[in-house]
Amino acid sequence: MRILYILPAEGFGGAERQGVVHIRRLRELGHDVVPFVGPGRPIRMALEDAGVGDYRFCSDLPQDAPRPLTLVRRVRHGWDTLSAWRRASSCALEVARSAGGVDLVFASRPVGWAVGAVVAHRLDAPIVWRGGAMPTSRLHTLALRTLARWFRPDALITNAMALHNRIAGLIGAPSYLLRNGVDVDRFSPQRAWPRLRAELDIAPAVPVIGVSARPHPDKGFDLLAAVVARMSVRFPTLRVLVAGEDGWRKAIERGFREDGLGARVTFLGHVRDIENFYRSCDVIALSSRANGEEALPNAILEAMAMERPFVATAVGGLNEVVTPGREGLLSPPGNVEAYAHNLGLLLEDETLRRRMGRAGRATIIRGFQEPFVVGQLAQILTRVVLERARARSASAGRAALEEPPRAA
């Protein structure tokens, strides 16, 4: 099966990590995957690290809006996005045709869905959408409903039931649940080393909180700042490392400095060897807001594979895959007291951290390993292609029956 895999990626996060996983593993299963990616550099580095060098890069794939947005910037960005979509769609269609056509289009993110819809329509191929983020406003919900009305896919894949319940009804296509996959060989505490501790000269006894998330308001950095200020009294040497990049980074970094936490919180930008980042941390923290886009954070799954306990807000589908108190601790979104309490428990108790870390890796090995997850994905995609072929055959049969007899 030849698959055009469309992955818009300006930065690098969970969706991009899963895209790399899918592309590499689907190829190992014998499928011909044509990666169509852009416009950022990190996705290119990740694909090359995974041994995928024959991707098609498109700098015209629409980019995220500048942050924060003014009204003028919002209007300008909307026009730029529409123009970029047209150019990217033409480029993707050319790539698909040069590959000899495709059996299926697989697209991630709404931008990818819109680009993929053009290719699927022109080549009469089925299209599957992968959803990994919650709609965060009524405008987002309306946009999803409108996009589905114009370009309804043959199937929708979500990584959490919480997300399925929010968007499946809006899109109106057959929906499948597919959890994120984790490379347990790469994300192994025995194979990684605490590179960041060495480079930043952080002593082994210094407690380190790790945040693997793009610096964006949805990720709840205001909550994290309030908690870190409290923790600093109990743990005077506490350090916080943030791995991730976003247009909001400067504003959020400035906020920590204004709170007097600039010397304690280090923003690293995109970290290519993220497994070594986890190995450099004692506890992984995720403080996402309740109304944010978080569905199933890939960072928590990777941290669990690395035997790192976590403290997170109970958002999206986290409670579908973890048991609070076993692999990590969950607190209500926005609750500073509860979050600080949970973080303090883990920072004070190394035995508890180790126990939760081992339990977390066992959970990942049991149900989130890459080969198992991508095997499920391959079955879904094959089913979609076969169902489209059956529908075509049935339609051709009905047309033949309805054709009037020719005169003798």
C-alpha cells in the first residue's frame, strides 16, 4: 500500500514524534510511505535520525500564527494561510503523482487535513485524519465542523476517548482509537545519560523538574510558576528545565524572570536527544490548562518509559492510560495547592520516585510499544482502502444494472 503521509510541522511535539514513529514502522511492515512534511527544520532532523531521508519537504505548508496575535496580525495570518494552503496542496498533489499515485492519504493536524483533501479528491483516494489536539474554543469547533462538511474523511483516528468524544460527532466519519506509540529501546533509562546535568553543571543531589512541552499558555506555565515559587522555599537548590520551542517562549520566559525565577528555570528550546533530557530530570511536570488542547501528552508516555515519575494536571485522556498514585500523580487543573503537594511528595521521596518510575515503564511496555501500535494503524488503513474498493465495485455494479439496454 502506498501512503502519502502529510505531516505539517513547524516545531516538534507529540504529533510530530508520532508521525516519525508511523512513517518508520509502516515502512518496516512493507508499506510504501511517502512523507510530505514542513515547514520547520526539527521534523527533518527527526526523520533523518530515524533513517528516513527520502521525505518531501514543503516550505509552503502553513505556519502557526505569530504570538501573541493582534487583530491585524490575525487577519493577515488568515490570508497567508489560505495562500500557503493552495501552494502546499499543489505541491502535495505533484508529489503524489510523481510517486505513481497513492492508495491512501494520511494527514495530521487540520492544516494537513485540508491539504490532503485536495490530493484525495484529485486522485480519488481515501483519506484518513489523525487528531491529537482538543478544540480550544467555539471558533475551533466551528472550523472543524466546516472543514468536515467540505472535506469529510473516510476515517478519523484519535489517541484518546476524551478527544473522540469531543470531535467524532463533528466530523461524522468512522472513528478509531489508536494510542501513541513509544520506542522503548530509545526511551530506556539504561541507554540514556544525564547530558543536561553535565552541561549545565547541575550536581547529582540537586532536584530537577523537567517540562517537555512547547512554551505556550495552554501548557499552564502560570500554574507552574506559582508552584515553583513555593517549592523553592522547601528546596533551595531546585532547578527547572524546559524542553520545547514556540512563538510564546520569549513572553513566558520573561514572566519567569519577572517572578524572580529566571535563574532557576532554564528554557532549552528544541532538544533533539529528548531521552537524555528525561534522564537529566528527577520528576517530569505537565501543568496544562483544563480548556487547552491536551488530549494524550506524548511527553508523559516517554517519561514513563524512561522510569521518570510525573506530576500532571488531570486533562484530556490522561486518566484513561495512567492510574494516579501508581505511575505518577494527577491534580485538578489550576489547583496550585494540590499540584505543589504532589510535587513535594515526589521530590522528597526517592523510593517513591523509583517505584512509580518502574511502574510507568511496565505500563508502557504492556500497551504502548511502537510495533504494536503501528500494527494496529496498518490494519485500520488497510480496512479503509478495502472498504473504498468495495464501495467502488458496488457502485460500478449498480451503474451497470441501471444502464438501459442497447438497441439491436
